[in-house]
Amino acid sequence: MSWDKVGLPTKLRHWYGDMEVEGYLYTAGIAGEKFFKTLKERGKLLASRCMKCDVSYLPARAYCPSCFSEITEYFEVEPEGNVETYTILRVGVDGEKLEEPVIVAFITFDGVNGGLIHRLGEMDEKDVEIGMRVKAVLKPTDERRGEITDILYFKPA
Amino acid sequence: MGYKLPGTPLKRAEFEKAFKVEDKPEAKYAWAAGQALSRFLEELKNGRIVGRRCRNCGKILIPPRMYCEHCFRPTGEWVYVRPVGRIVTAVVSYIAATRERLEKPEVIGIVEFEDAPGSGIFHRLNIDPELVISRKAFGMRVKAVWKPPKEREGSINDILYFEPVGEGEG
Amino acid sequence: MKTNIYVKRRVAVVGAGLTLFRRRMLETPKELAWEAAKMALDWAGLELDDVDAVVIGSAPDAFDGVHMKGEYLADGSGGWGRPTMRVYVGGGTGVFTPIAGWWHVASGLFDVVLVVAEEKMSPAQPHPQFVFKHIWDPILERPLNPNLIWIFAMEMHRYMYKYNVRKEDIALVSVKNKRNALDHPAAQLAAKITVEDVLNSEVLVYPVQRLDISPVTDGAAALVMVSEKVARRITDSPVWVEGVGWALDSTQWTNRELAYPKYVEVAARMAYRMAGINNPRKEIDVAEVYDPFDYKELHHMEGLMLARKGEAPILTREGVTERDGDLPVNPSGGLLGVGNPIAAAGLMKVAEIFWQLRGEAGGRQVKKPAYTGLAQAWGDLMQAGTVIVMRAG
């Protein structure tokens, strides 16, 4: 192939732009409505159980992805669980060095499948370990908006 | 079909009240113009339109590409074309990209270059919207009107718009 | 182009499902997918356990605002722990999804395939119009600050110019489809309107007016597609997929004739050859033709060779395309009447042909006996054509 190339890479142009959408508003959905209402109003987590498969899901789901049944059985779970795995962040999203490292963990809860990804707090990075018991630190009730950030972080139980 | 379909519609007020999460993607891009379009953009700065000719089918491709998609082989040479062509289609936009009404409607269309049959670009047209609505704009001979050389930046906007070629003009 | 039209395994559609089509839905995209998929399985009398593979169709990720939408939708589409793929050809996706479902079964790889299409257009703020801007070329087109409608207005006007079509005749399509949608349980914009209403509606980008365009919609649709062996076991009225076709044209849309959708013709010829159709105008009993804009129904009828070039407006004016006409087009109400959750809208059309050919379309049932039906979609930068031909068993 003998393309007649421009030659100098400096002559090759780039065009700069971004995605102009002002933002997205995601509805929480059938099960999500219930999950966030429970978090906001009662400070608890909500799970659901497929009675056919006898499998539970946290966060709650409206249907069972395994057998496709509709799920109508919802139940509350205390926001206290175990660190299943974790990672320690030392740089931010743009690669900048963080002043304080951030610990992010996947937390599972007693007796239900699934779990939550969230931050860990009130602990030193040296003390975090897989299997450790943690519990949620929530915003005060009147400041909760029904978002996952209503939980500030999880701390050692 | 006497069937109740699933789904939970929300009126706007209900949508406002529903639990939602808001997010804005931080998606910034630098799109590479590549060999052909880089030269095209550079030549716009000089007030010229450049295409690529396929030595196999003879077609001049504008916007230029380094390959001919019809023959699937590299295009062979750069060719300047006069910035003159005919309106293939035209429309009158009364709304902006964001859907608000425009104060002054904008006319946009495709101009097929006289020197490169089958090759056109789309751009603003400086013609009366009535000529579009009456379809008199179709086939009209137009030429590019350029920004002053100092203000050009190698952008499709270095062409301000296309406007009708006057009597006895090129 | 050579196509092997002698595919040995026959494929049947045995179930269809739809959610309501609405401007804003509470459900997450996964939940919408599940609702439609569950309904399709119920219609077929099958369980998720019976499903061998899943095909998901969804238009750009930017609409739902979720990346990797195929993977994201998988659990709501029955894709957990199964061979699952997502297909995408812009607005053509809704018909391309069952085409992919067809080859999953026709190839002999699978016997039962769940086909799911979903689109949630409401998350994008302030309006999905913003997101559509990304379909334009970032270097040569976006700097001109285009809105999506420009491109369709240019095609519509070219079509009107080339074949001397009047706006009044195009408006008849919108009137017909919105009226047909009155009988569709999913419909978002069913209405009794007149040609004058269309012509008096807000001019957005001349010649496109507000009532020439389909709405912004959330929704999902699903089909169950099975091998002949399974079809014979579970139903007395399978609907056979007899022909499929798809084609793309160049994204260099300013370098081609916009008055005629050649890519739709290429796709249609492939599907007709496979289905043994020589005279589509005579042999197709009912058609669901892609109609995000009213002129597109006419444009596509011509690309599908259901009308000669420039003839579709005449057939429409003469009532041929009405539900009781000789060639009913969009008896569902189409995208103009039922709504336009992009990929789900295309699949809704295939579902409509399934119901029409089974005589299960209720108030929407076409008057003439319908044995052979067609659904078509179109997308990307006015360049993708997808066609499916089905026959009653």
C-alpha cells in the first residue's frame, strides 16, 4: 500500500470535543424504589427472595435472573457485614495523588447473596483485612435522600 | 389481544418524585482526523477544497479518504476542486441543537461539487428559506464564502456558508 | 453478492412479549427487559430453563446511559449462565435482533433462543436530542452544531423533490399510524388526527413538523424463536421465519442519492430470495415498515419494492395501506403511534407480524387473510437496512 502520506505528524489534526449530555437521571426501578426507601427511612438494607429457587438477593431484585419468576418477598437486613475483598486507592480518577488513601471494599451480609461496594472508614489501612466485620455509618435521617451515599462508609463493627 | 401489558409509566411529577441517581459522564475526546481529513482541514485554511481521486473508478471523493470504499483500494492522488456546486437538498431549521426555537431560522443543505460528481458536503446555505420551501433551491448553483484568512483555523467552519453564484460569475 | 438461501433448519417464532411504551418508565432497563422476556416465554408456554441462548438488541449505550448494555441487560434477558450476545445496527437493531436469533437456531447451534430488545430513552437530560448529536461526524459535521432532525429533513426533502411528493400525502401516514395505534395496548401516541393537524403542527426543520416524528419512548420487546422440532411439539400455529436480509451503505451520506434507500433494497432482495418471493407487492400480505418519521414509511415501501419509486404516496392516498386495504402497512400503529424505544420499536414490529399471522392481533387484525408478512427497520446514518419475512404455519 502506497498511501500518499502527509508526512509530518504535526500536520495531522485532532478535533477536540466532549459528550454534551447534561447528565443522566436513572430511576431506581421497581425493586430499587423499595431498596432506597428502606435505606432512607429506616436505615436498613433491603433484600428479596425468590421463593421458587430459595435464593435471596441484596440489593433487592424484582425478578429472579435464574428462573425468571417475579419476586414479591422483600425483607430487611441489618447494614452490618463482612469484608469479602478490598482495595486501597492512592490516586484519584485523573491520576492525581490522594492525600489520604481511600479503602474500597465489597461487603457481604449474613444470610443473603450479593452485597455492596462501599468505602471503609474510621480505620487505618494497615488494619483492614478480608473477613473483618464492618457496619454502616449513615447520614442523619433528615439528610438521607435515598441514595447509596446515604451510607457514608462502613467502619469496624 | 386482550392482554394487560407490563410496565409502570411515570407522569412527569411522579418521575420527579421517584428515587433517582444523577450522573454526568466526563467524556472528553480528541478525534484524530487522519491523513485525508487533516489535509482537507489544512487546505480549508488556504481557502481551497481538496479531494482524493480513485485511480480505479476515477471518482473524486470529498470529504477525502485514503481509500475508495467502492473499489476498496487506496485512492491515488490529491485533486483541488472549485468550491462551487449545486444544491442537492436543503432544509430550514427553526430549532437549535438543544431543541430551543431559533430567532432566525437556519438553512442547511448538501452541496454536490461541480468538479466531483457524486461528492457533496453538507453546510449552511445563505439563501432565503422561501426558496427551500418552494423547492426552487434544488439545483441552484452555489459557491463557498470563506472567513477572512486570518480567522481561519482549519475547520469546516472556515467556510461561512454557501451562497448563490451571481450572473456571469465563475 | 451470494447468499446461501437453502438453509436447512427452519426457525419459528412461538411467542412475543411487550411492555407498555411510554415517555418515562419506573423500571430499570433490566426490569423492562425482564417484563417483555417473561411475557414472551409465557406466550410460548416455555420456562427460562428451556432457553438455550439469548440474543439482546439495544441501540447506542448513550441512550440508556449505561455502558456495555448487552452485558448489563443480560440478567433481565435470561442471559445468566447462557451463551448470550448483543447485536447493534442503530435503528435497524430491532429487526436485526431476531435475524441474529434466526441464525442461532438455523445454524443448528441452539433449539430455543430468547430474543430481547430494550431501550430507555428517558435518562438523558435535558433531552435525548443531545445524545443523538454523537451520531454526526465529530470533525466535519458536529462543528456545524447540527440537530438530529436535519439529516432526516434533508432526506425527506430530497425524496419529495425527486418524486414530486406533497406534504399532504406524507402526512396521511402519520394520520393512519396514529389511528391504527388506538387499538394497540402498548401505544404511547395513539390519536385521531387529521392531515391539517400534521400540517399545522410546529415546524421543526422544514419539511419536518412535530407530528411527522415519532416520540421519545421507554420500552422493551421480546420473542421466542425455536427450531422446527421444538415448534412442532409446543404449538399448532408456529410462524416461520422464511427470509432474512440485512445491508449497510456508507456513512458518507452526503455522497449518495438520498431519495432512494438502496441498502433497504439490498436487504429485501436477500430476504425475498430466501423466502422465494418474486413479486413482493403481490405476495406480502401485511408489512410493518420502519416509520420513525412519516416519510420513512413511504421511502421504505419503495426500497422494499412494495411500491415503485415515487408510488408509495399514491398507494397511501388510495387507502391501499390501510388495515382493510390490499397491502396493510403498519397495522400496529408503528413508531409514530405506538412509540419509538429504538431497538424495542423494531422488535415490536416483528411481534406485530407474529400476532397478525396467527390471527391474534385483535382490533388490529388486518381484513385480508394474512399468510406472509414482513418487518423492516433502518438505522445508523441512514444506511442500515434489516428485513425479515415470515409465514403462518
